[in-house]
Amino acid sequence: LIQMLRGAKKRDVLQLLRRAPEAMIPFVVDAAVAAQSVASLAALSDFLDFSKDSRSLLEKFLYAAAFSPRPSGDLLCLVLDKLDGKQLAPEVRETGIVAVGSLVGKLCRQKLCGLQEVERGVETILAGLRDAEEESKTVIYLLALGNAVLPKTIPTLLDHAEEGPATVTTAAISALRQFPTQHISDKVKRAMRRIFHETRKSYEKTCRLAAAEILLDNEPLPMDVINILLAASELETEMAMFLLLKVQNNLRADHHPARKIMKDIMRDPRINNYNLFSKAGISSSFSGPLTVTQDLLSTFGLDLLFLEGGFLRKSVSDFSLLSHGRRLRAAQVTIEAQGMESMLGENVLEGEEEPELMAGMSAIFFDVQLRPIVFFQGYTDLMAKVLLSSGEPTSVVKGNLLLMDHHQVIPLQSGLQVTIKLQGGLGLDISANMDVSIWEQELKTSINTRGSLAIDFQAELDAPFLQATLRNQMEVETSIHLDTMLRFSGSPVLMCLQLREEQVPYR
């Protein structure tokens, strides 16, 4: 369909969009975005009405643009024009902003940072960040900067990380974690030290742990590792347990850049001793390999941070691909619940602000941060969701994405030439659900990821006296389900974790 659309005129693409059955329209929109021809983008511009169309169709268009492997300036221009000065549903505008960040970042990686559209996109994000009055809006613009990965925006992210309230600090640190190690400078590390060690003001525990992870994962200095480990002896049990497990994980991971430094530090009995490593919390951090080949390492990680009373504060499930020193976050889903302490009769630590009751989720897929989803915000909203819950999972992202799009002509020594075409498409459906039972004192979360990858390779030799074509097609499907169930009615807290991977058909 993509190849057909690339050769079609605008009126033909528009006719296809208008005449397609309703269930097929999202599929055609995905294909038209992937085609990225002048005609297909012009047809999409006429077809999509951001003031009338359904939210799901508009979000599908925006995410298809965000995941485009080699976006054009025209695609970014189309997204910016559709977002400009219109009264949009908040969810559509937020999805649009994170998509603009992703498009800006990918165009800059193609050495197209000087394009007028890119400059307009960067200014749109920075102006929105300056004018944002609500925390939720500030968070979206910070996450968009994380998608853009522009080194010149690091000072802005650091300001928000150090000075903002807890949700803003978390978003700014999350954006900084998107940057490769070479951009985590001494200035960034100094700011992370101030946050972790609370030298200027107190920070929420998840912010401090995120700052510690940046220090540990980006060419850490031995002194940073020592100070973080020593600080763990002063922290509350769950926080200390989480940090110590993080360090032990890094020690076990052959690929971790700080492994050698940490092994050297662990030779010191003042650091590596029973008193420090015998914290008896229930928080956990695990990471291990799924697939190991000469060129590729795929890993699965699961982090669970609990409150002192046994309630799950944050869970992060992470599937990453590492190849030749580069890391790609294939899928990372974070579920957070905050403010539960007061509901369970726990006291907030002295100096910490009491967080608002809230549960939500955020996801990063193929290094693109998606719009965060809120399950409930405030006690009234929680009660309404508990009483009126449909039990249906919340869709995070669903659609068909073009991940690979390569076309090359290779001249041979004989004077002939070979044309090579490679396309890779991904069908994806990620959904998540969180079910809180106040009466049963149970918390259930489930993350369902279904995907199918199709790769089409074609090499063609075309000469007056000879024609030859080599074609290879590959398909693989997979489905992964992660369920957690927590019962905190008694002590100790009971927890069940289940990771299910269905059989993978490979053709």
C-alpha cells in the first residue's frame, strides 16, 4: 500500500481515504503518513479535520508521524500547521507536542537541524514551556524536549529538574535520561548530585533515585558510586534496598559501562559489608538478557519501588536492545501510584510535600516518549473509577508503523547496477490496566504488548540482456503480558508477578 501511495496523485489518495470503510481508515492514514510523498501529505492535510475528527484517529496520525524512521520537513510542517492556534482536545494537543519533539530529534539526526520547520518546531516547544502555567502542561513540553534530544536544551531541563515541583522534576530527569552518555556533562552530574544528596532542598524519593541512576549509568566517577552507596545507609529501607539492588544488577551485567569501576569499589570492606547490604525491604530491581548474539543483546528489566507500608509506588518494565555501544529502548512502561500513604494512614516523611492522590502510566517505545496517561487524580476521581470501572484496559498505542525504509543503488565493477529496497513494518498494540480495590486492599496492574514485524527485502539487477531479482520476506509475531498483584491487607505484603510470553511464530 505504501509503495502504491508513493506513485499516486493527491486526488487518488484523498478518494481512498474518503471511501475506505470506517474500520480501514486508521490503516490507510498510517500508510499515507509512511509514504510521505507530497501527494499523500497534501491529501492527509485536506482529509484530517482536527476540530471534528475522533480523538483516536488524530492520535493515530500523530503517533504515526512521531515513529516515522526518516521524517521530512514537510511532515513536521503538516503536524505544526494542524496544531497551530486551534481549540483542540487536551489529549490531542499533548500527543501533538510529544510528536513534534520526536520529529525535531529525527530531522536533526539526519543533519537537517537548519530547516525552517525544525526551528519552528523547537520554538513551539520552548514557547509552550515558558507559557505553561499548569504542572501537567509543563511536563508535556519537558517530555517533548526529551524526544528532541537537543544538547542546547540541557540547561533548560536542568533548571526544571532542580527548581520544579516533584512531577516537573521527574519529567525533566526523564528527559535527560534520553540523552546519550557524551551529553551527560560535569554540569549535569553536579545537578544530579545536588538532587540526590538534597544539598539545596528536599526532593521526592523517586526524583532522588532517578538522579542516582543518571550518575550510575553514565561513566560514573568512583566517588559518585561510593557516595551513593554510603548514602544508602542513611535512607529509608525501601529506597536503600532499591538502590543497592540497582548497583548489584550493574555488577552482574557484562555490558554495563560502570561494571569495572563498581567491581573495584566492592573490594573495599568499608563499602561491601553486611551492615550496608542487609537491608530487608521488598523493593526490587532486576535486569537480565533475553537474547544474546554477536551483534545484539536484548534485555528485560523490572523495577519495583514500594512505600514503607508495602504499597507499590512505581513499577518500570523495560525491554532494551544494545548493539555496538548504542542502546534502543524498544518498550518501557512505567506505572506510578502516589499519595496512597495518607489513604493507608501512613505519615509523610518530615520535609517532604504530601503528594496528591494519583495513579498513571507513561511509556517509551522505540525511544519515543508517549503522552502520559492518568488512571485517576484525586480521591473523588478514584472513587468514581472504582465504582464505575468497566474493567477495560487503557490503550497506550495501537497502529501500524514503518520502522525501516531503505532504497539504494549499487554500481558493480561490471558496469551493471543493483537496486536494493528494504522495508520493515510493525503492527503494535500496547494496553495497560490498573485496578485498585479499597475494600479488598488489593492492587492489580497488567501491561499487554502485542506486536508483529514484517520485513521485505528486494535486490534487482536490470540490464538490456539480463534481469534477476532476489526477494526475501520475513514475519514474526509476539505477545508479552506482565501482571502484578499486590495484597497489602496483612503483613508481610503478598505480591505475585507474572511475565507471560506466548509462542513466537517466525516465518
